[in-house]
Amino acid sequence: MKYLDLTFSTPEENLACDEALLDLCEQGLEDEILRVWEASRHFIVVGYGNKISSEVNLEACAAARVPVFRRCTGGGTVLQGPGCFNYALVLRLDEAGPLAGITETNRFVMERNRKALQPYLSEEIAVCGCTDLATANVKFCGNAQRRRRHFLLFHGSLLLNLDFELMARLLPMPSRQPDYRQNRSHRDFLRNIPLTSEATKQGLRTAWHATEPLKNAPHESIKRLAEGKYSTPAWNFKF
């Protein structure tokens, strides 16, 4: 598996990069990839099918100058920014393998990620809901996927030092929540884990055998997607 440690200066480019890597593999130009990145500024990202008016406090976002974007995968709304570690996996689909269906993929990837991070934490990590990682029933990682014909994108965010006070101002309670949340507030349901970025990178690289660097990131495709899709109100505010 190839490895790419690449953070762009804008939210649009960071979101576009994951989709461009999926396109790259689907076109047969690369095989499998692990990318990691960490944003230096705060922004909101809603899942593909999320309704912004019910998932985001737009007035608070405007007051705090925190922009809102939409990603190409499902899942819930997240606050990105300093202290939020992001990864993306582009994996080859095999009808006879562990990625044959959505549920099987969730189970396979989440269990491998759980094992990857467990050596770095004293508390036991559990897979909760469909795609969460948690300790003592408190979430620190959420994930989502998008499937194509030959490859899938599976990406997620790990909370290392995120500002939950800001999150509470910008994001209302989600319209959909896993059973184990039990209507807990963001502050009570989420936690930062005592991991460094470097330890997180190492754990994921080892687990996914991501040893060879990706030398030629698809910068032209990333720019095209960032400008033509992720920067546009037609995409970001489509629902």
C-alpha cells in the first residue's frame, strides 16, 4: 500500500484530495493508498446526505467565521481543525473478500484500526455503532465510506485535541445518532485521546502495511475538484 502524508492549506483541497485518490485508483493508475492529514483552521463538514439546516448552526458558524462544506461520503457532521487527525484509505474491492458489502467493510476496517491503536492506549478500545471507535462508551473516532466499481474510499477523524466548546456552539444535536449515544451532549459523548499525531500515523501505517510513499499525488485532479465542486454552494448547500 502507498502512503501519503499531505495536508493542503484549504478545506476544499483537503476534501477534494480523498475523492481524487479514489478516482486515481479507480482509473487503474494506483492500487491502494493510505493518506493522513490535519487541518490548521476550523471548518464544518457535513455528510453527503445531511441537511445543513438541521445539522449545523449556521448563525453561529457565520459569527465564528467557520465555513461549511460537504464531503462525498455519508455519515454525520464533524468539526474539523487543530486537534483532529484525519486518515483516508482507498481499498480494492473483491467480491469474495472482506470488503464485499458495506457492513462487512465497516467491520473489517474498524477492527483493524482498533487493533492498530490499542497498543498506544491503556484503556480498551471498542467498535461502537457501525463505524465509531470508543473507550468506556465515549467516542473518539467516526468514519464513513464511498464505494465505486473496483475501489472504495473509507475515511475518518480521530479526536486528539479538538475544541469541544467550539463544537457545542456550532453543531446542534445530530438528527440521527447511534443507540449507544443515549442523547448525550457533544461534551459527554466525545473525548480526545492521549495520542500524538506521530503515534497515530505509525499505528495506521503498520496496520495497513503502508510502506511505500505515493510520489505523484493527483494535484491537477485535486485542484479541479476543489474549484469545480467543493468550493461551490451548489455542492455544499445542495441539501
